[in-house]
Amino acid sequence: MDDIFSGTFSCFWDKDQSPSPNSYVIEMTQSSSIGGVNFNSFFEDVEAIKEELWDLKNLYSQLQAAHEQSKTLHNAKTVKERQEKMDNDIAKSLKKAKMFKV
């Protein structure tokens, strides 16, 4: 197994050869607190998006449950009420989905 990979990565540990013109060197340096990037607002936005996605997932599960319940309803009034609730849930979920699209 070592023989398979020995030729593949030889360019990385042969220090005698000059690097090819298509190779790049990426180094990670320590950033100072003054010039560094502040990711606090980014992570706050990520948490807000996670909460919105959680709400969207809950709406989806409510829609699935309402759909399953609507299959067994026979009274016209209850069917109409269930349909109105499902329409409201769909409208809410579309608003949330459009917000993520923007």
C-alpha cells in the first residue's frame, strides 16, 4: 500500500527539486487582535438563520401532520378548517423561504 502513494506525493517531500510553476504555498499566520477579523456578527447571523430553519422545519412537520389528518376527515366544516390552517402554514413557510433566498 505504501508503494501506491509513494510516487504520488513525492513532489511534496523532495526538497531538492524546485517547485513547479503551478504549485502554490499557503501559510497560516497568527492574526493580531487589532488587525484580525471579528466573526462575532457572522456567528450571530448564523445562529439566527439556524433558528429560522428550525421554525421552517417545524412548519413542514405540521403541514405533513395536517395532510395526514385531512385524509381521514369526512365533515365539510372540519375539512375547510384544516385547509385554511394548511394554507396559513404554507404562506408562513413561503415567506420564510423567500427570506432565505434573499
